[in-house]
Amino acid sequence: MSIVVTGATGILGGLVIEHLLKNVPANEIIASVRNVEKASNLAELGVEVRYGDYLDMASMKKSFEGAKKVLFISSPDTDNTLRVRQHANVVQAARDAGVKHIAYTGYAFGEESQVSLAHVHMATEYAIRTTNIPYTFLRNSLYTEVFVNPGLNAAIESGELITNTGNGVLNTVTRKDLALAAATVLTEEGHENKSYNLVNPQPWSFNELAQVITEVTGKKVVHRSVTFDEMKEYLVKAGLPEPVAEFSAEIYQAVSEGETSKTSEDLTKLIGTPTPLKEVVKQTFQG
Ligand SMILES: NC(=O)c1ccc[n+]([C@@H]2O[C@H](COP(=O)([O-])OP(=O)(O)OC[C@H]3O[C@@H](n4cnc5c(N)ncnc54)[C@H](OP(=O)(O)O)[C@@H]3O)[C@@H](O)[C@H]2O)c1
């Protein structure tokens, strides 16, 4: 039984393979990557490394040859129409290679979302459904690391954590927990034709994050919520390129409007309780 993991040189793909190696012999794991040299660490572990570029359907088909299961990790490209084309290539390649089960990393509650990246994931899910390949849709939350990362050191220094999230809450999960969920689906029976919303059953707010940072670092940090325009201006002044500042303010705005507030027990059923926010903050600031 071979399992192919695409995007295996990425952070999530690497973590999935780490989890898989605990239960699956290395010679049954195949890493499909666009940069074979970058995967030398995986080859050293005994994982077979195959070349596959989402833009090149033939290479993807070759990388899926003989595979029973595929974990298709979505493209990181920021051009959403390009992503749709890349994803269609991967799906067609999986169909033509005769893959028996495809797990796809989508977006939590994507069918109800209006953010454009959600449409890419829903388009991909529908493309997969057209093939009749048994599927598992791993509808991932936003990663906790998108919000809790060393970039918060500026807030720790100034004592003020500024966002435009208002009292919005975030159902985020760490990549490590999402990777464990993916590895579980790939190694257990009974997940065919299921869609899982892999979100945190206990969403957190930036008010709570400020409090947790205060507890963990011993430095008082308070959350101050501002308007969308104020946030964008603040981020531009802090040195972010304007499109990046706008994108960040848009994500925060979506949080304030409830985009990341929905809960589900799907993740807990697969992996148990996800890593608590305080633990993530400790790992980020205490090493
Ligand atoms: N839920 C969230 O908050 C969130 C945040 C960011 C991204 N995402 C999505 O989740 C995915 C996995 O996250 P991650 O953190 O592991 O991202 P990542 O570290 O950027 O990994 C992305 C992987 O995709 C590969 N890739 C890029 N273009 C490709 C192509 N044309 N053909 C084949 N492979 C290609 C990359 O290869 P190289 O190593 O060669 O670049 C890398 O292995 C991302 O790709 C993105 O779709 C989710």
C-alpha cells in the first residue's frame, strides 16, 4: 500500500510524513515534489522521492503511478485562477493514474465562505467528485501559526497587540495537529467519501491571546482593536508592502465578521484535543 504526499517539501507535507513514518514503512511512502533536491532529507529516511509539478500534468501522473492513496496538498500560489488550473491538473492526473483514494487539504466550512481562497478549495472538491475516486476532504482551519508567530515580538515590546478583529474568535489549529489528522485519515479505514471541518472546538480571541502572552512572557500586553483603514495604515508604517498589509487587514476583518468562529468536533474525533493556545504561545516564545 503506497501513499503519495504532494507538496512534501512544504511545512505541512513534511509534518504529515513525520507522522506517517510512525505507522507506515518508509518504502511505502512516496513524496511528490517539484524540487527533488529539496527533498534529500526525505530520501535519506527511505521515502521514495518523485518529481511532480502541479503545472505539468504528465509529471503528476507519473508521480502517482501505483499509488493506492494520495494526500493532495493544495498549492500555495497566490493567483487563485492559476491555483484552480494547477489543482485540475493534479485531479486529472490522479484519475488517469488510477488512484484509489484521494485526501485533499481544503478550507474549513468553505461552502459557506465568501473569501476567494474558499472558492478555489470548493472548485477542487467538485473536480475531485467528478472523478468518482473515493475522497476525504480535510477542510483545514487557518493555521494558528498565521497569527501566533515571532512577529508578535513587536506587540510584546510595545505592550499593545493591534488588530481589527474586534471581539471575533478564531477556530485555528496548528499545522502539526492538522498533519496528524491527515496522517490518521491516510492510515485508518473508514474515511472514504467524508468531509471533515478540521477546526478548533475552542476558538480563541485576540483579547485572550494578549492575556496568554502576558502570562507566558511576564510582559503586560493588551489587545487594541482598530478599524480596517487604521490597521492597514499601521501595517504599512510597520514596513509591510501595501498589498500584504491589505491582505492581513482583510483576514482580520473576516475574523471580526465571524469567518473563523464556527466549531466542529471533527478534529477531536480524529486526533483528540488539539494543542491549547497557551502551549502554542509557550512553544513560540520559550522555545
Ligand atoms: N490553513 C492556512 O492557514 C494556510 C496558510 C497558508 C497556506 N495554506 C495552504 O496549505 C498548503 C500547505 O501549507 P504549508 O504551510 O505546508 O505550505 P508551504 O510550506 O508553502 O508548502 C507548499 C508546498 O507546495 C509545493 N508547491 C508549490 N507549487 C507547486 C507546484 N507548482 N507543483 C508542485 N508542488 C508545488 C511547495 O514546493 P516547494 O517546496 O518546491 O516550494 C511546497 O512543498 C499551502 O500550499 C496552501 O495551499 C493554508
